[in-house]
Amino acid sequence: MVKNQFTFLDKKLFKVNSAPDIVDALMDAALLENASDIHITPTSSFVRVRFRVDGILYDGINLPLTFHHAIISRFKILARLRSDLHTIPHDGRFFYEAMDGPLGGQRIDARISIVPTYYGENAVIRLLVARFLPKNLAELNFSERDQFEIMKALRKQQGLVVVAGPTGSGKTTTLYTIIRVLSSPDVSIVTIEDPVEYALEGSTQIHISPDKNISFASALRSVLRQDPDIIMLGEIRDGETAKIAVQAALTGHLVICTIHTYESSAVIPRLIDIGIDPYLIVCTLRLVISQRLVRGTFLSGRIGINEVMVVDEKIRTAIKNDIDADLIKDLAIQGGMTTLHQDGLRKAECGLTTEEEIVRVLSE
């Protein structure tokens, strides 16, 4: 599955004995294998290094425990974190210039999270390669029908569009792609994120920071005073943020956000649970996209399987009448929605993935 990783690491690490060189070798190996994350975990007898490729963690190499402190300290220096503190969590970012492979010479954005554990500090480094961001909805594997419905909702230039799914389902990538599609010199776009993952040219991006009293809700409230045309909200997590987002959608703004639910129809009861009046949902909610990521046929790379629920008149009536999510899903299917399972099977029939992979992902 991970083709060159072990040989590449062995060759690199055999020649080096300094922390900067070890870190460079780990970073280059991860980039060579298109890994999204590096996990560095201390154990009682060695340091376990793993790479996440296409959503799956793979063992990379086990290093002597004596290397652990130096490696973590090097990452802290790169991210400008305090290297003398070992008992509190750290979060930071740094840029790395790739040395080998197809990304050689390119500047890579990396995010690092460090937490203290029983055997020492555990680090996870997330690699963000902007060149791999899709340019349009077709590159995200949306069907022609779904592309049409999404663009139809976005062209209304007001209301609420929600992208739903569990952690790791590609929601943020879909948000960024939508913003790239909508971006133009005559449109004011503001994003509120935790964290800002990619730089989006033409957009004003805000990174929330609880330590500085910048929450999703407070940032959104301030942004509305600047009257943007489009607001991208990284996630609706609480009732206060949801109420401000719905109010913004009600007053002429297009609000695009994510919510952590497993199906499109479940977004509606979720909004009600966190305090949104059903009448306001009826007035603002335009479209819900639910998605997952599945591995490709040859277990290299991942593609999206999607369902796009258009909030039509029948669904609005159902919301008013407090009908449950299952019946709303039935109405959406009657209106032409392709479910996640159906979309997955279609892509399996086209050879893009397998039925076994669809079952695995949807049963998680």
C-alpha cells in the first residue's frame, strides 16, 4: 500500500544523526507517499512513527527512544513553540520546503499538535498541500445532477448551505472548493475557521482563538458589521453560533457552513436541538450536502461519495409539521436525491471504488 516509505526512510535515516536531518527525512517520506499526517508516539522502548495515507494509519519506522526528545524539540523550534514545556498541550504551525519527490522545492504548510502522555510527548503533524485543492465541483466527484443543484442554491446569494459528515469526511475541502468557485473581484467573502487550513486568494480569512476571546460566535457577530456577501463558517458547534448564522442567512447573506451529522436529513433535527426555531430553518435552509471519503479501486487516493438534499416545498412543510428525519429523507429521495449508498454503488460500478469499501465506510 505504502510503496516506497520503508526504503526511503531507511536510506535517509541510515545517513543522519541529527534531529533536523531526522525531521527532514520524516517530512520528505510523508510527502513522497502523499500522507496527510505524521504520528510520532513514544512507547516504553521506542518511538513509533506512523503515516496516515488515504485515511488509514500505517507503520513507518520505529526509532530509538533516545531520539524522542530531540525530534519533538526540533518540531517545536520549527513551529516557534516553547521547547522547555513538556507537561502542557501545544499547537502550532510551520512551513517546510520539500526536498524530494514531485513536491521538491515547494513550500508546504504544516500544523502540529503536541500533547503530554505517560511515556512523553505525542506529536501529530498535519500536512496541507494547497496545490491538491480541487478547482471545481466535478473534481470532487459530484454527479451532474448534484453539481446543478449546488450551483442553483449558491446562485441565490442568500440563505444557508450546510455540508454535513463525520470527522475526516472531507467537509472542509468541499467548503474551500465552493469558495473557490464563488470567488470573484466583485464579491466580498469572509471565512471563519478553526484553524485556517489553506490560504484562499480573494477571501478574508479569520482564525478563531479562544485564548484571545475570538470564538465562532464573536467573530461572526463582528464580521456581519462589515456586511460581506458570503460567509464561510468552519463549523456550527453551538446554539449561539447557529442563531447568528441563521440570522445572517435571513438578512441577505449566503452562509456556507459544516455540521457534524451523518446524513443530510439529520441536519434539520440537529439545528432544532441546538435551539433554532423550525420556522427559521424553513426560511433559510437551501441545501444540505452529506459526504464521505472512500479509497479508490487500487487503494491509492480517495474520492467522495455524496448526497445532496434540496430543501424544497415538501421538505419545508415537513419541517413545519415536525416530521422526523427518516420521513424527510424519504421526501428528499422522492425529489430526486441520490443517497450516499446509491452514489457509492454507482461509483463502484464505474470502477472508482469497491462495494466492500462503501460498506466499510458507511458502517463506521
